[in-house]
Amino acid sequence: MVAALSARGPDAQGVWADSSAALGHNRLAVVDLNGGRQPVVRADAHGEPLSVLVFSGEVYNHHQLRGELAARGHWFRNRSDSEVVLASVAEWGPHAVSRLDGMFAFAVWEPRRRRLTLARDRLGIKPLYYQYHAGQLRFASEPKALLAAEDADCTVDLDGFRELVLSSHPMISTPGRTAFTGIAELPPGHVLVSTPDGSRLRRYWSLEPREHDDDLPGTVCAVRSLVARSVHSNLEAEVPRCTLLSGGLDSSLIASLVRQGSALGQDTVSVDVGAGSAAASDDMARSPDAPFVEVMASHLGSRHRHVVITATALADPGLRQQVVSARDGLGLGDFDASLLLLFRAVRERHTVALSGEAADEVFGGYRWFHTGHHQADFPWRQVIDQGDLTRLLDPGLAAALDLPAHRHELYTQAVGELGHLDSASEQERQLRVNSYLNLTRFLPVLLERTDRLSMSTGLEVRVPFCDHRLVEYVFNAPWPMKTFDGREKSLLRAAAQGIVPEPVLARRKSPYPVTRDPAYRRALTGQVGELLRAGDSPALALLNTTAVSELLLAPGNSSRPADRFPREGLEFVLDLDSWLRLYRPRLTF
């Protein structure tokens, strides 16, 4: 099981075990390179273990906690944050998790109490999965490790297959669920405590409506301060670090704040997915990144590297298998493939990268925040409807999945989690619901994607916009403040005034680039055609082969929204084939 996740921690491997428990760890050394090995053991005066920890991620306030714990009588052997986490649990028990700031997932075993504590950060930046199997509670950062056990059973039922589809192209996360029968996700902001008397799952953090008392200038000032604080806390690293730079508002603000907080300058990295990677007239309002990246690199005086990725590389079947393996599920086409190749290029020179991920979900950057959504459905419903790939499945299977009904059930459940202030108008309530859905059902898909693809290369990606204090504050700001200048992300743009160059401030939102090179579509068409001709794909039993064949003849004008389906459909068929070949699941539907 430990070996299955060796890519996440290429620097060291450790295992601790007694007669009741075993904990394993793969280390990516970032802080305290010579110390900080795991598992970390806290022992009594006789050397008997009191508690043992395995930990993934970073706790950014570990210096402050170390001082507080030292004053309470704790002592430390090294400078790592992992030892601070273990001491925190020893001092405050499972409630210690509320004192931690950062991105983390950890497990603490206390032999004398026979108590296992599993915990995950508030937004779900770092993953954690668990299962009850053969009388044991097993846990890991990724399902693949649980499936690597000698007695593992890789089974997928109808509910699991529904999750597999939902989490890819519709991009809806269902907290706690996975595609694999018996394997559960520890939801973001939760702690699981297991003893011989049973297990208890407890939520320790959630988004809650609160009164917002600041006026607009005060809100902008607070946002600027919170973002700056988060970025500066993300800078600690004893290994090479860079900033991912797209020339957009989010990454440009982070890079500008890094420059303020680092006397050594910084490295920046951008990506270009080749010919036709951006089109100003397309449905996502993309604009080329390169001119704005140049403006920012000059402004920052950074050591900049530009990574170019070709359509041939993106269409490589081997790369597709690597994406599917990294994610334990279906990918997002060249959106994922290019990101994996970018992370590999970054890892050649850096171990840590800062990313602008989550700014759109926190500040309202997507067009579906601004289109008067009032239907009882996920705000990104138009994207879901355009990418409804169930039309490619066997009609009987598609009917059994009944994704529209299930989607409505998930929507109702999510909306039911959120309370409202008595003073909130109906419009404000609906807009806050939209924000909540983006933060709890859409963002987790992106965070999982970033973690899996980056850690498969041994790269740690940090996301300053996921600071929980920032998220809570912006979540409760009135919607008119979030759009006060008539554009998306008004508060963030105002906070960046005087820090980010004007051309970047004036740029319209442009999402992560996808290739427009016709060679990519031709390669996909050829691969799907060969899959149909060979007739040996395990995916064929699940597909409507007539509908798939029609994809091969569909026009490929990718500048039109409705024309995204043929290409995404081809990617879906190839991903499904790869996933079935790699995992060989026992399907029970």
C-alpha cells in the first residue's frame, strides 16, 4: 500500500507497526529536510509509544503553535510541522484540528487508548480516503493504495459508476463518496475518530452566513490584507519554489505579493498548449496568455520559464493512462493532460509551486455567477447540459443512472446544508447558495485534480486563495460588493490595485487554456476509430456504439459552445477504456 503512493513522496519512506496498527508514509521533504521523517512517534520516559502520526501537507502556523505547546511543557526534536501536529493532538485531542491553518490530512494512532484519529483540512486541499475491510479500518491519501492491498476488492456498483461520471465532465463532487464500493472520502472539514467502541465522524468547520459590517473600502482593505497574509504564510520552503503564472489577475496578484515577501526574487512558470490555444471569440472568452505573462514577468523581474506543450504530446495514449491512474478516475481531456505535463516540467527545477486556484470560486469569477441563475440546479448547469456524456452510454445504463434526478437530489442536499440570515433578501439568499455550491461541490473537483496530478510528479502545489479566513470573509460579503465595478471578481481586482500592472487588471477572465490545434481532434478520432474496429475494449459493453460512431463524423469547429461535445465525447470514451483496463473493476450493475 505504501509503495502504491511512492510518487507522492520520493524522498523517504517509513513504516511503523505494532500488534494492532500499522502506519506508512512516503515523504516529500519541504521543511526541515534532515529531520521531519515520518511516521513521527511520541514516546514516554521508557520509550513506549504514546502516539504515532503520518501527515501530508503543510501547517502554516506551526511556528506559533510550537511556541504555545512548548510553554505547556512539550518538547521537540526537530523543526518540522508534523511533530507540531502530533503534539497538538496530544495536548488538545481530536479538537486540535481547529487550531491548524493550512492544507493537511493526517492520522494519529494512540496505542494505549486504541484510538485512531483521521482529519482533513477545511476546504479539502489534501485528500484522505478510508474503508472498513476484513475487520480493519484502512486509510490512504488515494484509493489506489487501498486497492493495492493483497485482499482488496475493486468493485464498482451503479452508485459508484454514477460518481465516476459525475466527478469528471459534470464536475460535481459528492462529499464522502467515491467510485469504489466500500471506499469513502473523508469529507473536507471533518474528523473521524475510531475506537474499539465504534467510529464517529464529526464536522469541525463549515461555511456559515454571518453579518458583514465593513463598508466597501473596508472590505477591499480586508481582502488585500487576508490575501497578503495567506500568500506570505505559503512561502516557507527549504526547497526550490516557483509561482505558476498565467498573466491573469489571480496568479499575477500572488506573484506580486511573493515579490514583496521574498528578498531573493522568484521563479515563475507559464504554459502554452500550442497552436490555436486561445481564441478571443470562443465561448469561454479566452484570450492569449503570452502577452500578459510577458508584462508580469517584466514587472516582477522574475526568472521566467515558458513551457510549450504540443497537440501530439497531449493526445499520447500513454499520457492518458497516466492521467487516469493519477486521478483513480476519468480525466478532463487535454485540460488534465496539459496540467500533468506542466507539473512534470515544473518538477524538473522546483518542489513547491504557488497557484491561483480557487480565486474564481471564492470571488465569483465564472460567468454563471452573473447570469441571473434562479433554477433549482447547479449554477454551471449550462456546462453540464452541453457536456452530457451519458448519451454515449448504453441506453439502459444511462436510464438506470438517471443523472438529472440524481443531480437534483444532490442539489437539494447541498442547499439544505446552508442556513440564511433572517435579514437576507431572496436574491441574496440565492446568490449565496450559488457561492456555496461552487465552494463545496465544484471547487473540490479542481482541488482533487490539482493534488493528484501534481503529487504524481512529486510536486507540492499550494493554493493561497483557499485560506479559510479569506473564504469565510468573502463568502459573507454582500453580492453587490462582489460586482461593484460591473465585472467579475470586483473585490479581488480592487485589492490588487497598485500591486498588479494595469493591463492585467483590465484583462477579462480567461480560463486555463485548452488546445485548438486540429491535430489533437484528429488524433482522438483515430484512436476512438481504432477502439471500435478492434472490438476488444472493455468499454464497449457500457457504450452506445452507434452514438460513439457518430462522434467520428461530427464537425470539429471548437470555437462554438455546442461543438465542445464531440471532442469531450471522444475523450470520455478513451478515458473510460483506460480506466477499465487499468483498474479491472468488478462491475455489479
